[in-house]
Amino acid sequence: MAVPVRNVSAPGFAEELHLETDRRALVVSAALLFVVGFVTRINNILVPRIFEHSRTQAEFAQLAFFSAYLVFSYPGGLLVERTGYKRAMVLGLGVMAMGAVGFILAAELALFPVFLAALVVLGAGMAVVQVAVNPYVTVMGHAATAPARLNFVQGFNAAGMFLGPLLGAFLLTGNHTPTAAGFAAHTAPLPYLALALLLLFAAIALAATRLRPRDSIAERTQDFRPGAFAEALAGPGKLMDHPWLLAATLGIFLYVGAEVTLGSLLADNALAQAAGLTAEQAARGLLLYWGGAMLGRFAGAALLARVRPGRLLAFAGGLAIVLLGLATANQGELAWLVLPAAGLCNSIMFPTLFALGVQNLGPLTSKGSRLMIMAIVGGAAVPYLTTALAGAIGMRGALLAPVLCYFYVAAFGVAALRRAPGSDALLPPENL
């Protein structure tokens, strides 16, 4: 197991430790998250066109994908601890490429279980990438600016989600003939082969990139070589001893659930009609929804240089509640505008919650990251609850579920206003 070259409390360590943001690492992280977002959303477009499954099968597909985060985030974190962030990211991209190839096999065999297996593999790769790249971004510079950095790189993730559907729609223009099992097999190989090649290229490019860890704070922390500090530093206790981490984890569970719920509403014609939207309004709304998420994260990165993270989080959660209230109180002509506007509110939630959750965890940062990435399973749970409520009280009434999610996020933001800003915890107290 690797050991640190110098103890963090040794004389002169603080002078040698450069806390400036590693810009090359920031660019690599942004590019990686763009690829992940792009693959996520283009897959959402390709799947309904290539694999024409029923609503029940669609629910199974969503459950399979988000459950992968729950199941594979923990082993992904162990991988980070053993190999470091960069190798974990490369391996995660490789697993995603295997998932893309699996979709080709599923179409050729026309078997829905094979399709679900490919979806799980894709989600597993994404879980590994997310559990590596997010905490890496938080430790590549000053802790106080971690929320701004994470919002910035997550903006590229949202950009990928915005562009993915556009390219997916372009690739699938034209007719396709489903098989007896509901698969349009002849359209599957080209898009998914292209995705697999894209992911393999990204993995090779990342493997060949030197991130200059010797010039970065990341080398000095548990999170570049997590095992290196396991013996050298006394840990700050167990994860359960960190209430902010646990509260942020629940916040991510609820936020992702609300975001996926609204995105699914706009993407599903039946749900959109139940909410008073026409198919055309829902299509335009979905484009605005993900576009707002992209612009909001870049704007959030700039705002967080002047606004405390808790204040921005509370404002975004409160505004989302107001927007959903307007959507439920009005007919489709206004609802199709205010629902997409919620994407702007969603934009800063994940990176800000994540950064606040890992704040001051020190050697436990990797494990805390693992826990919060597992919470992405909320993307399966909350939409299921909303759909169940829609069957009982109607779609407009069912929007109460995401409203409650946003209420928690806003409350977390208000509570975070009383919390001291993040510090670079590995520095000796006299140098803070």
C-alpha cells in the first residue's frame, strides 16, 4: 500500500502544498462528465426507438439503470481506493463501452433481459466514473471554491445531456421495422457501435493524459491514493458521525428523483397529456428543460464566487416549488413553460449538495462520495411514487411528490447558511 512522502504536519509542508486549481485536471474532468451526460441522454432517445417495449418494461429499464448506481457505487469506491481516481475513471469508461456493445447483442437476439443486462452494465460504468470524478474535482483546489468548480464541470455534463437527444433524433430519422419481440434490430448496431467507439476513445485519451498529481492537492489527500493516508492520518470517525454528509445524501436522493420525474413527464406523451400538455409542447419543453440545466450550472459556477452555496441552494429549491405550483394551477399553455424552467433550478443542486456533503470529510471523502453516488437511485424511486400517485389522484396532484423533494433541498440550503465555509482540512490549523 502506498504511503505519503511527507506528513501533513511536517515543517514546511504548507509552503510546498499548492492549492491553486489544477486546470488540466479540471478540463479532463469536464470532458469526462460531458461524455457521461451525452451517453446518458442519447441512450434515452435510442432505447424507445430501437427497443419498443411496453410501459411496464420501460419502468423495469429505469429501475435497472438507477439501481446500478446503488449496487456499483460501493465497489466503485473500493476501486478508487485501490487504484486512484484516474485508473478508476478509465475503467469506468471501459465498462460503459461494454454496455453499449451489449445493446447491439440485445437487438440481435431480440431479448429484453439482455437489454436490461446491458443497461445495468452501462449504469455500473457511470457509477464508477461519478464516484471517482466528483470528489476528485472537490480536492483539486481550495475547499471553499469546491462548489463552484463542481458546478462548472457538471455544466458540461448537462451540456452532454442537452446535445445527446439532438444527435439521437438525427441518427434515428427515417423508418424502422420492429421485430416480433418489439426490437428494431437493424437500426441498433450503428448508433451503439459509435457510442462504444466514443467511450473507448475517451478511455484511451484519459489513460494517455498526465494529470500532474505532484502539482496538485489531490496527491496529498486520501482521494488520489486513498490508501496512502489510511494509516498515516487518524480518521475523523465513521460516516454516520457526519450529519451533513447524511443530510446531503438524502438531498441528492430527492433531487435526482424530482429531476427524473419532471424529465420523464416531458418525455412521455401520455404523462404530458395527463398534465395538460400537448405532444409538441412537451417536446419543446424537454429541450428547454435540459438546456436550462446546462446554462444554470455555468451560471451557478459564476454565482458561487459571490453567493454562499446554502443561499443559492435555498433559492433554487424555493423557486422550483413556486414553478411547480404554477404548473399545477394552470393549463398546458403555461405549464409547458414553467415545468422546463425547473431545469434551471435543478442545475446547481447536485454539485452543490455533493460539495457540501463532502466538505471537511478529510480521509473519509472517498467513502462519503460513494454514499452520495448511491443516492442517485432516487431517480428510480421518486418517479415510481409519482406515477402511483398519478393513478390515484391525477398527474397534477402527483406533482406534490417532487414539490416535497424540493422543499427538503431548500431546507437543507437554509440550514447550510449557519455552517462555516469549507476549509482545506489536511493543512495544519495554524496555516488555515
